[in-house]
Amino acid sequence: MTLPSGADGQLAENERMLSLQPVADVGGRWHDRRMPKTGRLHGDDSLTTAKPRTQGPLVLVAALVTVVLWASAFIGIRGAGPHFDPGALALLRMAVGTAVLAIIAVRHGIRLPDRRHWWLVAVWGIGWFCVYNLALNAAERTLDAGTAAMVVNLAPLMVVVFSGLFLREGFPKPLIIGAPIAFLGVVLIGMNSSTSEGPDITGLLLALLAAVMYAGCTLLQKRLLSAGTDATTLTFLGAAAGTVALLPWVGSLVGALQTAPLGSTLWVVYLGIFPTAIAFTTWAYVLQRSTAGQTSATTYVVPAIAILMSWAILGEVPTPLMFVGGALCLLGVLVTRMKWGRRTA
């Protein structure tokens, strides 16, 4: 059939206008016909970029919850440490934390990651929740809290460097300037809380191992989140993997529970519920919506909050230089959160 003159042009124009209209996919989400949907396509997550989501007030609240609870962990470890060896302390903490995370994950809805990422999830969970906890608990048996904090807080600087190189987050000026300022504050706190005795080499190496685990696991977690892995499910599965890896310390834990005071045991339960289950959930929420470098730099607030908590709860009065160090920590983190124009990758 022959179309009237000009009808073929009108038909082409109608088809062009139709292609510009948004359409709904199977899930009811609207998208442009011209652009592919964000996320995986035919099982390929290559379209998923590492660009963080837009930040908002909830991200700042989640970051604040994370650093406050992680700061309280130092108080909890001090309270429970004398009655639990590093393995028993880590196992009970993670057993409680995993149980709470299971409840959170079920309520949120478990969304399993791609099967090709399962081994990465296991490596991440064992590194973060097993090796890191063992190294930090053992280090704090021979190092004072200040020295341990100085060494472990090398991790955010490692994350800033390696996330800029390998995750293509770039080196934004606020982060490059703010992170060293915050670390200087940590050094001041550590130097003024150290004991007169020289540091133990084994303790220093264990604290350094904890820092390496911290940095490496943060980068791996960011990669998994950027590939589309559900944050809540990832945290639960990682904690479960870490708990399984800690099972060789079951015997030690049983013995410790028979002799430890109730107060010390309750401190470990607190560590499992709050600094582990809740804080790692809020940490994942922030990390999914911010760069790895900026998120890790935020944890420089932890030593400043910890010295205030030690003052209020344990009666440990900070020195004037520790207050200066805490102020530098806060200033450095504030600088990392500033926006100085467009960030270049």
C-alpha cells in the first residue's frame, strides 16, 4: 500500500517522539528508551560504576553512629580484655554480632550476591571479622591504647592512596589535606597516652597487621558494593564467614565464660550488638554512598571520641596535648567533608 505524500515522514517523526518517552520495565521503574538501565545487563556488572550515590543527612547520621560506636569499642575491649583471650573475645563478639545481623538481614530482605563474588565475600569476611579482630585484640594486650590507635589509623591513609589508584576515586584536595591533619591529631593522642615503657615489637606488628586488614577489607568491600552487592546481606555473610573462621577458639571461650565476671561478659555482648552489628551496618550504608577514601577518613574522629569516653566512663583525664590532638582529628575530618569545586578523577 502506498502512503500519501508526507505520511512516511510523519510516521518517522511519530516513532522518534515515542522513543523519547519513558517506559516502565517489569519492576515498574521508569527509564529512558534511549539509555540502558543502570546495573547489570545479562549478568555483566561492567556497567556499574564506582561513583557513590548522592549524600544526604542520613549519610552523616550513619557516619556519626559508626564512629561513636567504634569509639566505644575501645572501652568495651578494656572492660572485657583481662578475662578473655583474643580468640575467645573475638568469637563471642562475632557470634553475638552475627545473630543480630541475621535478624537485620532477614527484615531487610536477603539478596545473595552473584555466585562469582561468593569467594570474595568470604575473603572479605574472614579478613575483617576474624583476622582484624584477632590482631587488634592481641595487639592491645601488649600495647597501650594510644600506640595501638596510632598504628591502626595508618589504615585510612592507605585507603586514600589505594582507592585513588585502584578504585579511580582520584585525589581530591579536601581528602589529601584533611587526612594528614587528622592523622597528626591521632599521633598527638597516641604520644600522650603511651606508657613510659618502650613499645613491644610483636604488638606493633600485630597492630600493623590490623591496619593492613582494615585498609584491604575497606577497598574490597567498596568493590563488592560498587558491583551491586546488597550492603546488608554482604555484612551478614561476611560476619558469618568470620565467625566460622573463629570456631577453633570455642574451647577457650567455654573456659573463659566459666570464670569471667558477668560484667566482662556483658561488655563482649555489647561489642557484638553495637560496635559490630549496628556500626558495621551503618558503615556499609555510608561506604555505599561515599568514596572509600572519604569514608575511611571519617573514622579519624574515633580516637577523639574515645578519649572523651575514657574520661567520662573510666575517669582517665586527657592531657592538654590530647585535647589538641582531638581537635586536629575533628578539623581534619571536617576538611575531608568540604567541597572545593568539582572533583577530578
